[in-house]
Amino acid sequence: MKASPEFRKQLEGYSLTTAEILYRMPDHPAILQSYIWQEYDIFPDFPALKKFLEFWTRTLEGPLFRVTVGHCKLIKPAELKALGAEFRLH
């Protein structure tokens, strides 16, 4: 059984990154449209997001207004809590 590419990326330090991209409609510049982008990316540089935004500005007609980014590591170190008690299993 092979691990999925997404799982391998998480083990390499990638985190799930979500960006809300607000852009102006080409035909109606006063109207903002929202686009949600989600991919595994590396915090804090976000090379995949930067590459996508470069593609957007080079290729698409809707000028960017605002980009809001959120990210979360899905694989984290285990958290342990000491309970101050001893349990015995027989």
C-alpha cells in the first residue's frame, strides 16, 4: 500500500493552505467576485500560492483586489498530558 501524494507532502512539511481571492469583475469593475483556492503549500513563503497568483495576473482579466490566506498543519506532534494517576490493566 502506497501513501497518497497529499500525505507525503504533509510529512515533508507542507500544510493545507486556503486563500480567498477577491477580484474585480472585468466587465463591472465596481463588483467584487470571490474565488477560493486550496492546495498544500509551505508556510510562510507559500510558493504554490505565489505561482498561482502570478498565473492569475499574467493570464486572467479580473484584477486582484485582496488575498486572504489561512493555513493549518494537519500532521502535528502528539500532545501528552500527565494525569498524576496510575492505572493498572490486568
